[in-house]
Amino acid sequence: MKRFALILCLLGVAFLIAGSVMAVAHPLQVGTHTIPSSGYVVTGPEDPQAEQQSEQTGYQTPLDKIGYVTILLSVGLFSVGLLIHRKRN
């Protein structure tokens, strides 16, 4: 039983690291890929509704959401491992 608790804690730490990388790596990558440009961008008539939609979406991608779920899973695994270990002692 003690081994099982240790395995759960180690899995929790591994999932925490993996989830953190998935949740945080994307915004860091967005900032590093820049395309130099010059000139003007010609657009059609201004659509205020399109601006509101772009502000609401932000930078959250499916990979970010998977990262957050993985972080929550890691906290759960780590907590269960600690509870099992605590009951054992």
C-alpha cells in the first residue's frame, strides 16, 4: 500500500509538470514568433462586433484547456496518494 501511495504521488508530480508545460508554453511561443512587416493593412468597413469577439477569445487554445485539466488531475492524484499514505501511518 505504501508503494501505491508513492506511485500516485510520483504520477501527480509528472502530470503537474506536463500540464504546466502544455498550459504555459503556448503564450510563450506566441510572443517569440514575430513577422517583421511594414506598410498598411487595407480592411473593409469596420465591424465593432468583430473587435469584441477577438477580445473575448484571448489566447486560450485546446492545448491550454488540456493542460489545465492535466494540472487538476495531478492535484487529485497527489492528494489521493497523500491521503493513502496518511491512513497507512
